[in-house]
Amino acid sequence: MFVSANTSYTINPLYNHTITLSEGAVMTKAFRTNTPGTPILSNVFTKAAIQSLLDQPGCAGIRDYNAIDANGVRTLVKVGVDSDGNDMVGTGNIILDRALHCPPSVCSSVNPLNTD
């Protein structure tokens, strides 16, 4: 098991997470190729759900944890992160799952991110 205690990291609010469509297509194809039989290609979270995480006092970003739900399906657990990089998991904080999985629902039309 890998757990890292983060003791001296501050989230840069200007960090650029942007990639090109080509970069994304290469990465998503690598996932499809290296995880054969994986039924879930993508997860959708509503704008309202994402905004609820970001609107928490002190929230500087969102962390995704890879997870498997009670039905054995891969999913993501999302949690707010403070400016020191700590998960916001105290009483009253919001944690998200219940992603809309593709398939079976909310699949995009064919594009370079979901097709070889």
C-alpha cells in the first residue's frame, strides 16, 4: 500500500492542467488498450456537483481517487483539496461519487478520446 504524507506542498492556483486533444487521445487509447475488458470508459459529474466541491470554504482544487463501487464497477471518488494539498474530509465536507458511467449512460458521440 502506498500512502504519502504531504508535509510541505502548496497548490499553485495557476498550474496549467490543459492538454491537447491529441495528448488526451493517446492517453485514453492507452487506457483502453492496457485495461481490456474494462467496461467503464468515462465518468460524468454534473456542473452542480463539481461546483459544490469548489464552493466549500478553503477549497483550492479537486482530488480524484480511483475506486471500485459496491457493484464492483470502477469509479472515481472526488474530494475537495485545500491549498496545502490536504483532502477536505472533515464533518460537513462534500465527497462525490455516483458518477454517470459511460457505458451505459451519458456516452459522448464518437471522438478521438473514445475511439481508436
